[in-house]
Amino acid sequence: MKLNLKNPIVFFDLETTGVDPAKDRIVEISLAKVMPDGSQETKTRRLNPEMHIPEAASAIHHIYDQDVADCPTFQMIAKSLWSYIEGCDLAGYNSNKFDIPVLVEEFLRAGIDVDLKKRRFIDVQNIFHKMEQRTLVAAYKFYCQKDLTEAHSAEADTLATLEVLQAQLDRYPDDLKNDIGFLAEFSCRDQNVDYAGRIVYNDKGVEVFNFGKHKGRSVSEVFRTEPSYYLWMMNGDFPQYTKKVITAIRLRDINGK
């Protein structure tokens, strides 16, 4: 089923040096941009992460240090990449939990303060797990009746994700509305305040911690009664965007807004 779009949507997948948004870097990015008229284009680029690619990561995506030694760094392509995806909704497989937090961190490290608040995020994995509870390889086989022979290739995974979403719309016409706003809400599991999910909204719309000893407690309350916790987080190994979020909460409370 053709996607019903008001804005362009970019399906994307990252291959990285690891799974920690605060530490790890992108080594390959692939994007499939779909326009409201149905036309699409695909771009794939390898990047020099400016760090050693751990053997455990290379064993998964088969990209090694020597493969990216002469490739541009993320900072070199950051402005053109942001220009390419600005104003687009975003979609991927496990993207809400991994790819989007990693991508935002890379932009922030490159000095680009990206604003994705008005963008819709569709996580095809969440739709799949709500419907069938399986992996991308199984999802591709189940929905598209094809074998994903190049799994963990960024481009293959990106295009497979696009096909799976289209097939999901065909398979569940009574449950899934062909509307980006609906799909974004349906594929969202947590009400994250930051992209990494360290801070979430509770059922009253209050920002609360989603980790550690203060899990479930109001961020504002903790910072008010234990100011050192804010400093600990700011000096700790947390994603830059998470630090940006808690700083905004802290300043809001100090200024009484």
C-alpha cells in the first residue's frame, strides 16, 4: 500500500561502533526518502567514526577500520544531511530507541542543534511487535515473503523496513490507518522526553526519571531536594540531548515558568 503522506518521510538505518548513544559513532547511514507523490530516492554513505570499530561490532555489520579510513567524518556531512532530512518525518526499525538517539547525538557533537519536536517518528519494530512479536528478518519474511539476505547492511535494512511498513498497511487495513500521525502514535511505546528514554512523561504529563534510584520520581522534585543529582548527570556519561533536556527543566523551575 502506498504511504499516505503530507510531509516527506525518511526511512533510515545506522551501522555503528556500538549501542551507546553517548559514546558510539556512526560508520554507515542509509536513507530512503519518500515524497508525498510516492517518488523515492535512496542514499547510503559510510563514515569515519574517528575511533576504532570494535571487533564485536564489525562482526555484525562487516565494516572495519580500513573500510572507512578515507571516508568523511559525520561532522563533514552534518550540515548537508540535516538539510536533507529537515522538515521530514522519520521512520526505522527500532529507531525510536536506538537510531534517532544516536543520530541526534552525532548532530549535537557536530554543533548542529537539531529540532525534531514537530517531526513524527514511526518505529516499524514497535508496530511489528504489537502485531506479531518478531525480528526484522522474520518480519520481512512474514510480511513480504522474501529472505533478507543482506541483513545488517544499512541499505538492505532500510529498504526492507520501508517494504515491511507498506505490507503492514496492506495486511491490517482495519487496525492501521494510513496516516503518519496515527502510525507515529501507534508505534510509540514510551512517552519519552529525551530521545534515549532516560526521562519520560508519567500519566499526569510530568517529567520523571526512567532509570536508577529515582526511577518514577519527578525530575523537578529530585533536582529541588537533591541538587547534586543534576550536577552528577551533567558530569556523567549521559547523551548530550539528555543533558539538554534536564537543563531546560532545571532552568524552567529556577525561573518559575
